[in-house]
Amino acid sequence: MPLQDQASIWSDLAIKTLDVSSGTVPPGSVLSETELTANLLLLAGGGQGRLVMNGGDCRIQAFFACHAAKGSAFTLTAGAESIHYTVITYKAVQMADAAHEQFSQRKHPLYTSFVHRLELPAGLHQAAEEIEAKWNRGEGLERFHVNALLQGMLYELMMEVERGRGGAGPDMVDIVTAYIAGHYRQELELKELAALAGCSARQLQRRFKQEKLLGPMEYVIRLRMESAQRMLRHTDAPISEIAERTGYRDMYYFSRAFKKVYGVPPQLYRRSAAAVGTGELPAYNGLSDHFAASYESLQGPVICHMRGEYGVTAAPRRIAVLDVQYADHLLALDVAPAGSVGTGSSTSLQFPQYIRDRLKATEMTGSYEYPDLEAVERLQPDLIVCTEVHAPHYERLSRIAPTLMFRRNESWQTILRLFGIITGKQARAEAIIADYHRRTALLSGELAAVLAGQSVALIRPRESLVRVHTASHRTGAVLYRDLGLPAPLFVADTSDTAYHIPVDRLPAVHADHYFLLSSERVQDEISATEQSTRIMLHAKEQPQIYAVDAATWIGCYGPTGINYIVDQVEGMLLA
């Protein structure tokens, strides 16, 4: 029965606070209670550890609430970091003349024990601080107010729990999916994941299978196998090392698991991948969803783009690009574009710093948003490359020269392969991609060992809001997919590229490391929202904050720009 429909069991309930205290559990230390004589509410945050309650064992991290009913026993053990907590003991008493027949006391939410990861911990922790302050004053009226505050806190907590167990099923799956992504190399158990989601193992299994079409432990295995497959293809690491890096102590068991997924043992898979190579493009069978593809015709290679097809008969000698990422692609193939748009404001356009020296002979043709079409025409190019943003100009551009239009968010590897075909540099393109896979596969293991499950968030202050980017964002994909960095539980597996939240909700993200996309270089000063973001992060969580250039991390998606981002991640997280 939904909480809001349980009218009488709440209206006939009295809350009586018995004690309030707070403290810290140092790394490796224990906080425990046995045979509680009253209900206990434990609010904790700031670290990771294990909680054993009434025989159930779960791993906890970030902000969580533990509600232990009278008669319960629990033991909280801190991991590598201290856990800060507030404990409130109280009684929940049904009034003498209340109608008990509608709802058994044993089933009342306040007579049950559970662990719940807090969605918005800031409000509950602030209420807990106020309750403790008033309780410690020891005055009659203040302690009377404590009961009212505790009742409000319990209301907020129960509504969160209800949302997690009721209609918000995908949230349960998102929480577990994010946790698995950061911890799949470690030993995981279904009951631990269920406790993290605040539900039973059976509920989690059912919800997870509905959303992901496979169970949570099968999802763990899939991530492990995908990681192993990348290392087999792109590194020379021994099989035993790959097994250990992906969470298997027994190499024989790892080989069996790998063969079950890919049909062949790891060593044979590696030999087959080496024999086939990575240079072949799949056969063309119609336009793909992203419209970027190629196929072989009797006349030669054909490039498929958003506005049709382009037959490659000879390598173009003068290429104009209307997005700097395409200039990066061409330079990586040792081809300098004849013209390219720049970045920055209309009064101070320039090429990105990291490729500027290689574009000295390249003409500036306006900005991405406002290309100078007359300048493009003066170049007399034999090929133009643009994105869907330039659709209003496509007819005019096509009259100047053959024009390819790709989605701006298309995979840089797909575009590089197509550019390799256009310029006759396919081998060079494949070598760049293989080097990138090899590098990120090795680096992901180093980062996993150093971070040990600590989460990483990618945020960008914009006007009055903050964007929290997901793995669906192109830079987010580099961090979370290519490098395997653990995403905060706040960042769900979603098709949206970002969540937009007010600055004061940043504590809800609760990441250990933040890459803050700053526009300071463009604006010559830190915006008010960015300043507020930094203050909020320093005041609330004391995480590691790395300010990075937004123009590069957001706008430059060629091979050089992507590797530049990887360079910065490596330098900052492994420093």
C-alpha cells in the first residue's frame, strides 16, 4: 500500500525523541549496537564501508540512511575513509484509541529495518544538524521542536524510500548500474547490490532484467568481458594479468567465462583479432541511423552522409571544414585544410591552441555558428565538410564544391575512417584508432587501481544552472567508457547527455573528483555561476576539483583533441 494511502497509521502515531549524537568512524574502525531498545536512525556520509544489520551484509558508500527497528543489531565498519554520522534514537507509539485493525504494527514502515542511499542528502543532513543542536540545548521547548523536526525528517526519508520501491523502478536500476560500472573489477554479490538499491534481491533481479534485458550479475560479467576483449585486441598484456584486472583470480574460470561470451578462449580470440586486423569497414547495407558510412562500388569508395552520397575518385587537394574537429582529423592524417572556422568570439577568432601551429597556412573562414561563406567561396575548395548546424547554407555550399554533412556528435573514429578513405590514408587512420584503444585500455587499469572506486563527475556551470554530463556526452564517453572511470551514482545510464541542476544541488552529485569545464579563457574571468560552483564544492564536500578548458573539452573532438583530454586526465588523476 503506498505511504500516502496509509492514512490512519500515520495520523495516530506519536514520535518521541530519546537521544541525539554524532561522531566519526575512523578508517577500519567499527560502530555497533546490539538488541536496540528503541528505533534508531543513522545518517552517514563521506566515506565507504560495510554495514551488517540483522544478519544482512551490504556495502555502503556516499550518503546513506540506516533505519534500525527496536530489537535490531547492526555493525558499521569504515573502509579506507572516515564515515561521519548522526544517530537519533526514538520511539514511534500508536495512540491508545487508534484503529489497529487496518494495518499490522509489524508492517508499519517505522517498525521495519532498511538501508537507503539518499537521493538528496543535503536537506536531511541539515535537518539532522538542527535536531542535534536543539537537543543539546536541553530546553523543554527546543526538545519539543526536535520531535516535530524528526517527524519531518522521517517523512522525507519514507517518501524517498517509497519512490525507490514504487513507480521509480528505473532509479533503482540506475543506481546499481552506476555502482557496477565503477566496481565491476571487484567481488560483487547480488545481495550487496540489492541493499544498495534499497530492495530485495528478487525485486532488483526483476527490475534490472526489465530495463537491461539481463540480470545484475550477468551485467557485471558483460562489463568484465568487454574490458577483457579490449585488452586482448589492443594490448600485449598476459592473459593472467587481464583476468586479474577484470576481477578474476582464477585464470581457468576467466577463460571459461570468456569463451561462453565470445565462443573462443581468450588466447585464440587474440590471435584471430590480430590476423583479421582492424582496418576493414563493414559492408554497406543502406544508410545507418547516423548517416555516416561507406561502401565499395564498381567506381570506387562511396561516402554516405546526411544529404546523400559522395563518390571518391581522387583525393581532394583543397578541403574547407566548417568545424574545427574536422581540421583536427585532417591534421592527424597529415593533411592541412585549405580553410577552417575558428573558435572564440566574433572579435577574437582563433584556431585552438593545441593545433594552431599546424594551421599557419590555413585560411580562417568565420566561426562554427557563423561561417564566412564568401571566404569559403574565395578558397575555391574541391570539397567542403560541415555539420547539421549548417543545413541552412547547404545549397549555397554545394554550389561552391561537393559538400559532406555529418552529425556533429558522430563518433570521431567513424569520421576519421571516412576521412582516411577520402584522402587515401586508411592505414594511417586505423593506426591512430588502434593506438588510442591500446592506450586507453592500459590507462583504464592504472586509473582503476588508483581511484579504487572513487567517482568522477564532469560538470559545466552555465548561466544559473550546472550541467552534469553523462556517458552519452562525447567527453563523458571518453571518461566513463574509454577510460572506465567510475561515474557517481547521481549520473545514471541514460540517453541524455547531461542533467541540469541548480548550484545548490551539487552536493547531491557527491563525486570524489570533479572535472570542471571552465570558460575562463574565453571570458577572461570566472562567471558568477562558476564561482558559486567552486564555493559550493569546497564548502560541502572537499573533493578534488580540476578546472579544464571547456572550449577544448567540449568543442574539439578530433584525434589530437581527444588524446589531449586523455593526457590531462592521466596527469591529474595519476599525479
